[in-house]
Amino acid sequence: MPKKHQKNSNIQLSRRGFLTSIAGAAVTLTAPNVIASTVQVRDRELSFHNTHTGEKLSATFWSDGKYQDDSIEEINWILRDHRAGIASPIDPKLLDLLYQLQTKVEHQGEFHVISGYRSPATNDMLNKHSSGVAKRSYHMQGKAIDVRMPGFDSRQLHKAAISLKGGGVGYYSSSNFVHLDVGRVRYW
């Protein structure tokens, strides 16, 4: 093969490689769930400090492509209704949302937990004393959490949570915390 022709073939291969790379990037951007299912995902860890009990926990809730049952049980306990002493399953989607938020704000500190799971009795009692507590709160389903991150502005945390579009997000300035739930997307 003449050198001139060989050179053009190399350029064509480079173009082909370039176009293949661009196509791959487009697929990655348009179908992240497809790509995520074929790529090994790193471990997901969360740290909590229960502001009512003083308990702390750092747990890897996702590893080797699956949720870690022992860690999820520990998280269920630290996010329990501390008034009633009742733990209930926390929706793993809520843990994923917290992890996404932590990653988005690039803050690896603890989430200070104001409220995790609430029993119906506790929720009813709180609803009677505050207009900010919903009668059919997602807290009773293990699908909501109220948190703050020390050293991180809660207003900025609120904005970052809204940008994730993962569910309901509320900001309670007087108590300095952010509500997150995995219900329908809405903001307050």
C-alpha cells in the first residue's frame, strides 16, 4: 500500500474512533441507567448523627452492586421514631437520594437527623402541635427525612436537593433543616 493511502486510512480510523467516542458519550448522557447497569458502581456510604439520641453511624449501605441488609438495619435503627422506640424500614430510594445529595454538594460530613421514621401516633401528636407536619406524612412510610449538614448552609442544601428532582424538598429556616422525601417532586 502506498504511504499516502496508508496515511489517509489512519486518519479515517482516527475519525471513526472519534465518532465512536462521541456516540458513546451521547449514549451515556441519554441513557445513564443502561450504562450504570453495566459499570461497576462504587460503594455508597452515609454518616448520621441522631440529634435526639446522640447516636452516630457510618454505614456502607450499597456495595458489590446491591444493598447491604446489615447496614440497612443499622440505618433503620438510627432513623427510628425515638419517641416511641420504634424502627421501621427506610426506603432505599431515600438513602440513594441522600447519597446523591451528599455527592452533589461534595460534603462528606454527617447528616444531622432531626426526624426520620415516625410512627402514626408520633406523627399525629406532632401534627396537633405544628402546622408544618402533614397528616399523612411520608415519614410514617420511611420515605422522608429531615436533616442538616453542619458546616454547610441549609439554604444551599435545599437548592442542591431541588436540583436532583428526586421527590419533595422543603426548607425550614426557623429550625434550620431540609426535608427530603421520595414522593412526587414538589418544593416549598
